[in-house]
Amino acid sequence: MLSEGDSEERRQGLVHEAVAQDFDEFDGCKAYLAGPPVMVEAATKLFEQRGMRRIDIHADAFYTAAEMANAGKKTGAEL
């Protein structure tokens, strides 16, 4: 799966959208999401719309150092 670029051999796009192309519903499924907050939010919304329960969606949103600083939080390097 490539998020961008040119490939005839691999699918392109966002991973959660590719998964949604392969499955009609997610009732009874579980998901672990890791990535930028916007990706986590988009995947969560799509999976819930397809029947996945919120309790079955686990996520770690990755924030940049700049985003952490803007929120007044310390990064791992500063701890």
C-alpha cells in the first residue's frame, strides 16, 4: 500500500480506505490505529460507520514536536 507515488503493482491511497474497499462491515472486528491524529480520526469515523464498536478501536495518535510544544507538552527527548 502506497500513500502516494506511481505503482502498477501496489494499491495506492489511505490504508483505512483500502480496508473499507475489501470489507462491507466491521461488526465484530477490532482495530489498532497508529499515526497522525487526522488519520486516526478519519479511520475511526469510517470504521464506526461500518459497524465497529468504539470500544474495539484502539489508537495512538503521533504528534510532532511542534504540535507538542504548542500544546505545552514535553516530548520524550525533554523528559
